Amino acid sequence: MVYFFLNLVKKIRYKLNTFFWKSLGLNIEKKSIVFPGFESDNPKNVAIGMNTMIYKNVTMYSSAGSISIGKESHVAPYCYFLFDEGKIEIGDFVAVGAFTTFIGFSNYYDSSDRDKKFVELNKSGEIKIGSNVFIGTHSVILADTIIENDVIVAAGSVVSGNLESGWIYGGVPVKKIKRVWNE
């Protein structure tokens, strides 16, 4: 009986948190849940598809950019999204492992500009992730990255550039390892 009651309270808490973020402008479709601990400084620029789960302590920071997450996807706890004016697009049926970071805006190094301080050199770009993608825990997805459909990214990978459909990738920097399915 106690377990049933605690489970009911937990479900009500999740629904209330989802309603709270929706009232602040978060665009969230039916059957989706935003768990307590979610944080966004610009919820009006975030769209979450149907039956998608955003687990606890996921952070989404943006000034003018947008994030869209497709249907039937989930973003595990402690994921971090940082972007400026660009977009982060995540397709349908995407599983994002815990502690994964999406960096659409960051400082960078330019060897040709010695007079600039590192804090003055900023890069902003878009991130596009296709459908049926699995991103392993603790991965880092950098600006100007495209991950096509049916891709697996191994845990702890640093991803930049274009990842072709139907492949498993891993490493720092990420490299093509093998086909997803045996053909």
C-alpha cells in the first residue's frame, strides 16, 4: 500500500512539473514528461515531441537559439545543452545517455589571430541528430555536427562533423567502428 501511494505521489509530481514548464512556454506534446530538476533559461525556444521523456537535472541554456526533440525519445539525467543563435534538432526514437553534453556555442582556438584573447573567440553552430539514434553516456556533441539516422555513438565519444547512417562510432575524436547491422 505504501509503495502504491509513493508511486502515485511521484507521478503527480512529474505531471505538475510538466505543467509548470508548459505554463512558462515550453512546447511539449501529449504523453511527454519533464521530470523535476529540469532547467531552461528560455523554455519558449524548446519543443518536445509526443511521448518523450526529459529526465531529472537536464539543463538547456540558450539566448536566441532553439531545441527540438522528436517523438518517442528520451534524454537521460544530467544532460547539458548549450547553444546561442543556432539550433539543436533531435529526431524521433532517439536515446541520449546520461551526462551527455551538446555544445552549440563555445570558445575556440585560432592560431592565426594572436592578438585576440581566448575568451573573445566564440563559435556558434547547429547540431542535427536524425532518428533512431543512440548516444552513449558522457558523450560530447560539438557545434556543426550532423548525426544521420540509425547511428550508435559509443559512451565517452567526442563528436564533430558528419556521422553517416547505419554505423557505430566511438572515440576521442569519434571514428567509424563498424556497421550497426550485419549485412
